[in-house]
Amino acid sequence: MLSTVAALTGLPDEVKEVVADVFDTLFINEAHHVAAGTWAEVRNHFSKRDGKRMVQFTATPFREDGKLVDGKVVVRFPMKRAMQQGHFRRIRYLPAED
């Protein structure tokens, strides 16, 4: 199942319970948003069950409000290394005219 946080928070609690029971792993993209109430609600609904796993992804683990993205960092791939390996290149902007 693939969903957005907005879609999940709008579901009745009974449906959230079923979703949390059916899946064993929750993948969260843009995990730096988890400190926000709606995101935390979805994550907490899932994580309160035994045996459930959670994998969080973010390219920006440092929030401007100082709140931390919790969890264990298992992969760190700095921008400098990505640039050295050629994953980023100079962008050539060509405007489209109307």
C-alpha cells in the first residue's frame, strides 16, 4: 500500500487500526516532517504495535525548528560525495518562452 500522510490522517481510527495490523513495515519518506503532529500521529499509530518495523528516509535530517529526526542513522551519503561521484552535474537552464 502506498499513501500520503494527509490521506491516512483523514481515515477513521478503525481503518487506521486495520492498516497498522496488516503491514509489518512502515516506510516514511521525508521523515524530517515526523515531528509535525499529523505525521507523528500516523507513525505512532503504527509503532505502538509489537514486531512492527519502521524505515525513515530524509535528505534533510536537520530541522530549522531544532527538533530532531529520531531513529538510528544507518546510511549517510553526504552531498560532497554525491558530487564527487558524478551524481550531480551543472544544470544548464534553458527558459521556455510563451
